[in-house]
Amino acid sequence: MSNFEHLVIILWLGLDKLVGKIPLVILISWCYITNFVKTKNKVREGQMKKALITGITGQDGAYIAKLLLEKGYEVYGTYRRLSTPNFWRLEYLGAFEKVNLIPVDLSDFGSIVEALKISQPDEIYHLAAQSFVEASFETPVATGDVTGLSTTRILEAIRQVCPDTKFYFAGSSEMFGKSGLLNGEKPLSEKDMLYPMSPYSAAKLYGYWITKIYREGYGIFAVNGILFNHESPLRGLEFVTRKISNEVAKIVLGLSKELRLGNLDAKRDWGYTPEYVESMWLMLQQKDPDDYVIATGIAHSVREFVEKAFEIVGLDWQKYVKVDKRFFRPLDVPCLIGDYSKAKEKLGWEPKTRFEKLVELMVREDINRWERWLKGERFPWDAPNYPSENKIITRALRM
Ligand code: NDP
Ligand code: GDR
């Protein structure tokens, strides 16, 4: 609804007591119907932008889906078949029934081509990846395929099917690797050396370079976001921040007794995800494609995150935290801090949520969830679901 329509409703509400409820119901229905017709017309006239998100079920995928829906995009997302559906983040953000889903396996070139033909996107956000650094040491070959090579499959499909589509690649601060060590604690910018220290970051480095190659070789509008760690209550439970906030919440509610962690000395530059996905969108709205570091410029250790999280609930962390060898990595980047000055200058992007606020919002949200769970409330992740079937676009529909 437009601001004007909202204003009319508010004024009418004032008159409601005088004239009764029926005219109000008619007015609200009229506003919604005209709004629906306007949206449909926009799609038909091709004004509404279309975006395709790979990895829409992940943390960033869900947040950017919500952002793009708010901006009036028609949103498509690829998902892979799992034995248990995994749409809880989209449900949590109220985006579940608003996006169109396309079954795609990133190792299957044909299914990627089909997704481009179905969605005809103006913009592609390629976020799908085996994104857990620790797991990449266990499955280095599969990580190379999904996190690295799939980027070439998508770029090649763009080149063949829709060369005017803009492309975002989810690069990572992990690509700096040893540079984080060699630079001391100097913030890293786009100009610093990339020196991966894990199969994950080597795969990302491949994705980063192939994105540049398709940009320079074929003139595709392809950008690399070099994002430092970003967190939220929708972060996967295996990543250290959410592992801590979730376990602290359980400990304070008497549902758990200890928190087992690996390297407490590692330092990371942690930001807040909803702000970071905005930067992805901004990168695709520029006149020319380029690569950008997105970060807060400040790093904290895992130990500091733990201390802060326990402090919020008034507990002494040393009584609960156990260091467990299982969570150490064969190689671990000791410190990563980003210099986001280029993004600030060219995109007008800046981080807003600082470390203390981030830890607090994550711990409070996990406490809130577990309290509601204890009262018997059930959540999307307790009752996995598929969306209504008209939101899934299969090949049979196109035959
Ligand atoms: P998540 O782990 O939350 O999401 C990853 C997404 O990729 C999920 O939708 C997942 O699907 C999908 N995926 C994983 N494996 C496959 C596969 N084999 N085939 C198809 N899809 C697959 O990651 P984030 O949302 O946090 O990160 C988004 C992207 O940004 C990733 O590429 C990540 O590497 C990168 N990145 C993230 C940063 C961060 O701090 N969050 C920082 C820098 C880069 P499913 O739900 O089915 O598992
Ligand atoms: P990271 O995130 O590897 O930086 O990758 P993660 O939260 O997994 O680790 C951060 C640091 O914490 C240390 N750590 C532990 N990590 C985990 N997961 N579990 C533990 O118990 C634990 N104890 C200590 C780690 O050793 C590490 O130093 C994330 C992902 O989102 C990537 O996809 C992304 O590219 C980078 O951030 C930027």
C-alpha cells in the first residue's frame, strides 16, 4: 500500500466510530486489491526486477531474500533436495511463501541452465557453498566442487543464456589467510595478498578469480564481495558465535552444563548480517562491476565473545567452558580484520551494529527461543515443512 493509502486508512479509523465498520472494511479491501493488481501489472510490464539466489535456505540467503522482497523484487531461490526440509530461516523472516523455489543441484549444469531460463533474473546472488571452514578439512574435494567450481558453472550458464544478468559472488575474508598473520593486526583491504589456509578458502579463491575472469574476458557484470564474518540469530549452530549464544542460553535455563570450544585465541571481525546483505545489493547497483571488502574494522577473540556472552547472563564463563581438541583445525587463521574504506567511499556502506550489541542480540534471542520452547511453543525447525506446491517450479511445468 502507498503512504497515501495508509494515511487515508488512519483518517478513516478516526471516523470509524461515527460511521460504523462496513465502509472501513470496504476501503481496506479496495486498497489491497488495487495494490495486488499494481504488483501483477508491474511484473507483466517488466518493471519489477527479478533476482535469483543460490543458497536461499542459508543465513545470508534468507536475509537477502527478505531485503529484495522489501525492495519490490520478484525473488527466486535454488534449493537442494534434503531428506528433511530446511526452510526454517525463510519462515522465521516471513519470506517462506513469498519466494519461488527451483530445485537445483550445483553439480548439475543442466539444472542451473534451467533455473536461469525459468527465472530470467536481472541479478544473481551466488551464495550457496559448503561454508564451514572446519568441514572443508574433512571433505576437501566436495568443498572444491560446491564452493569453487559451481561458480564457473553459473558464470558459464550466464554467458550462454543471459549475459546481461548481474552476478554477485560470495567471496570471503578467509581468502586472505596467512596475510592476516603476516600483516600483524593491520586491517586488510582489497589490495592485500590473498593466501588461503584451508580447502574452503582455496575454493573461494578459485571462485573469486573465475568471477574476475568472466568479468574481464566476457564483459559480464560480475562482482566479488569479500565479506568478513557476519552473524545473526539465524547463523548455523556449528559456527562459533551461534554455538556460544545457543549454549549460554541453554546453560542459564538449566538445559545444558558446559560449552566445548576449540581455539579461544582466534580473532575475527564480526558484523551483523542484515547490514552485510545490503552491501551485496549495493554492489550490483553500481555503474561498473568491482570487488569490495565488507567488515567492521575491529576484531575480537573467541574468548572475548565467550566472556561477553556469559557476562550478559551474569555467569562466570570459566566454570562452564571446556577446551576440546576436536574443535581445533589443522590450520587456523589467527586474526582477520577488514578495512572497509572502499565500500564506504564507493557504496556509501558502513557497519552500524558493534560487537557488544551483536553478542547481546544473539544471546537474548536464543534465551527467548528456549524460554518459549520450554513453555511448549514449537518452531519452524521443530516442524520442517515444504512450501505450498505452487511456489515450487519444476521441469514438468515447462513441458
Ligand atoms: P550457510 O552455511 O548458512 O548457507 C549456505 C547455503 O549453501 C545453504 O543454503 C546451503 O543449503 C547451500 N549449500 C551448501 N552445500 C550445498 C550443496 N552441496 N549444493 C547446493 N547448495 C548447498 O552460509 P551463509 O549464509 O553464512 O553464507 C553465504 C555465503 O557467503 C557462503 O558462500 C559463504 O561461504 C559466504 N560467506 C559467508 C560469510 C559469513 O560470515 N556468513 C563470510 C564470507 C563469505 P542447505 O540449507 O540445503 O544446506
Ligand atoms: P570461520 O567461522 O571459520 O571464521 O568461517 P567459525 O565461526 O567456524 O570460526 C571462527 C573462529 O572460531 C574458532 N573456534 C571455533 N569455531 C567453531 N566453529 N567451533 C568451535 O568450537 C570453535 N572454537 C574456536 C575457529 O577456529 C575460528 O578461528 C566463517 C564462515 O561463515 C565462512 O563461510 C566465512 O567465509 C568466514 O566466516 C569469513
